[in-house]
Amino acid sequence: MAYLLLVILDDLKVLPSLLHAWRDAGVPGATILESVGAYRAHTWLERVGLGALERLFETEEIRRRTLLTAIDDEALLARAVAEAERVVGGFDRPNSGILLVLPVAEARGLRKERPTVPEVASPPPLCAGWREMQVGKIAHVVGLEPVTVPSDAPLDEVARALAAHPGVRVACVVTEEGRLIGLLDLHTITEDLLFYILPEELFREITDLERVAEFAQKTRIRTAADGMQRPVWVKETDTLKQALMLMHEHRLSGLPVVDEAYRVVGYVDLLGLLTHCLAHREAEREEIR
């Protein structure tokens, strides 16, 4: 059984990231078409006049991209859909786009090339060391359950969910299927609460136009989708070293653990990883003595 995966992108900035993700996932190829939504085109023509009809596909304001790819492997299809949702940030958000999966009765020419040399797995390192311990094992020992919230959850609801899990400081914003589309850290939620509790104190900090714009942006945060940042994650087979570097790079105190479809299956926090590091460091010192 083959399927036609169709994605209409509203945000052209995510197109390179989506193509890169699909290539890494093994999607055989994709066709990209310029497209314009009928309602947006109608509104635009009413405003600028029919004389601009010949410029319809040249106007960035209403121009979109439609991606088409045919896939005959259900596991690959699931991963391609998951990658699209991750890159776009969830198709349930306004102005994100549309994703459709259609069955195809017959398909030819999907597989023109097959690898002639079988892939050879790299041999395991002679001594992996505790820095190479897999995240999944550490998460199991620490035993923290992830906090997942839908994209339309109010921030006070997210705050209550985190309060019910004191060891978790980063909430995972997920789709209805549990796929990760964003992160919401405790600092962002705290700033939102402070805005409503002590607005006059925060207003005193405004000293220039840049701070005015930042303050105005904060006032528009109402839901998890409004305040979330791009998703960062680890998989169960990733290492402690990789998790620590990601937390350092993105200034996060915790990371979700996801499966191959980017469904959240666990959580690791910085304190738990550091405790693990200190324990092994002490063990190494004892061995030296």
C-alpha cells in the first residue's frame, strides 16, 4: 500500500528544515509546488485589484509551498508525519499549514535505487565509560515522569502541572498524539505570573524601545503555544554527555526523552544528571587512591 503525503506550508522559513529532516528520515524524495490559498488570494485581489492578477504567485504575502511525496512504507510514513509536525510546531496552530495523508491505489517508480553495499554497524567502543551511559537507563533510575500539556493549555494550568511534579522544571507541549512540538520552561511561566502579580515592578525595568517591545510580547502570552520555545530532546539511546551538552547549549534544566515518532516517553533533569556524574567521579577518585 502506498500513500501520498501532502503538506501545505504557510511559513516558508521552515521549508529547509523540513526537507533536511525528511532526507535524514529516509523519505525518497519530494515535489515542491508554488501555491496560493483561494481565500487569501481573493482577499488580496479585493485589496489591490484584478490588475495585479499576473503577480499572484510573486507576492510573498500570500505565497505558499505545497510538498508532495509518495511513501510505500507505513513506518517511514509515520516518521515523515512526525518530522513535519515537529518542524512546523504542530499543524493545529493558526497559520501553520495543512498535512494530508491519502491512500494511493497504484504507484510506480518509487524505488529506483537500492543500496548495493549493506550497511555495516560500527563496532562498539572498547571502553564506553560512564559518560557514554544511555539516557534511557538514567531516566529509569531517576524515575521522573514528564509533564505534557496541549498547545492550547493556559499558562496557569501548565504551572499547576509542574507544581504537581516538583522535580520537573520543563513542560513538554505535545499534539493530541503525544508528539513533542515545543518546550515551556519554569522561567517563562514564572515571568508570566509575575506580570499579573507585580506588573508595576516589571514596568519600571523598561528603559528603551527594545524593552518596550519585549514587554508587549510578554503581555500576549496566554497559552502554552504562545510561550513555548522550539523543541529540544534526547532519545533513550543518546548518551549522558549529549544530554548535558544540549542542556548547556539551550540553557535548560531538563529534557524530554522521545521515541522515534517524537512521542514523549520520559524526562531527565540537570540535577539528576549532575548527581550521576558526581557519583561516578567519586568512584573514579576512590579507584585512583
